Amino acid sequence: MPRTGSQERYAVEVGELWSWLSPTLKGIDELGDVDSLRRLQYALHVASEHAYGLEPPEGAATAHAELADALACARDVTGEIAAGCALFGPDGVQPLLHEWRGALFRVRLARMRLATPGAPSEPELPLDDGIARPLAAFLLALCGALAFVAGATLGLWPIWCAGLVAVCASIVAYRP
């Protein structure tokens, strides 16, 4: 199995994998004969094994795992479709057709995500500014809930509305 470690070598290996798989995927969205489905299943199988043998560079492990899983799932669903076509004909596998197209789309999507340059995974969170905002949100929610219950019990709608406004303000006061 080819091992990679650098970004350039990994890109070359994934490019070879995709250039080998791409002609098979092109135009296969419609059901064909059983032989073309078996060829696609085999191509997905080989691509899945090839992807399993690659070692992604730092930061691409999640996208690479998604591609490998998408290839394996598409291979399995394609095998089910081919077996169903052999037994029941193209009309007999119509209920599985959407799942199969979704699996093939997932392969294309995983490949696209892998090809996208490393986007920042999560924005940096600001430093904690103390207990003032969480405490204000808690007190607003508590006082708002009490005012809401008191206003609803006594039938005083201005107090009831003030309680609702205070609870809503607590959500705005503290956003984690």
C-alpha cells in the first residue's frame, strides 16, 4: 500500500485515484446493464482499497475518512443494485434508486471536500469575560420567569409581558 506523508504526494495519489474512478462514475446516474453496474462496483472497490492505503497529511484526516467511507458505501449499494437488476430487472430496483444516486453523490461530495484547501475548522472564540454576562442572563431569566408566573396568576398582563421580555432579554444578554 502506498504511504504518503507530504501534501504534494498525497494530492498526486488522490488525483490518480480519482482519474481512474472518474470515467466510470461519469454518466452512470442512470441504470444500465448489469455488467456496467458490476464494473462500477469493482471500480469503487479498488478505489476504496486504494484510499484505505493512503495516509493523509495533517489536517486532511477527516475529509479522507469521509471519502473512504463514501467509496465503501457506494460500492455496497451498487452491489445491491446490480444484484437486484440481475434478479428483478431495472424496474425491480426502483425503490433503491434514490439511495444509490445519493451514495454516488456522496462520493463526489467527499472528493470535493478533500480537494478544497484547508478552510479554518472553527473560528477562534473570544476570551472569557468573567461572570458578569452569565450572571445578568441568569437574573433576567429568573426575574422574568417569576414576573411571568405572577402576572399570569394575578391576571395582570403588563407584569406578564414584562416577564416575557425579561426572559427574552436573558437570551440576548448571554450568547455562549
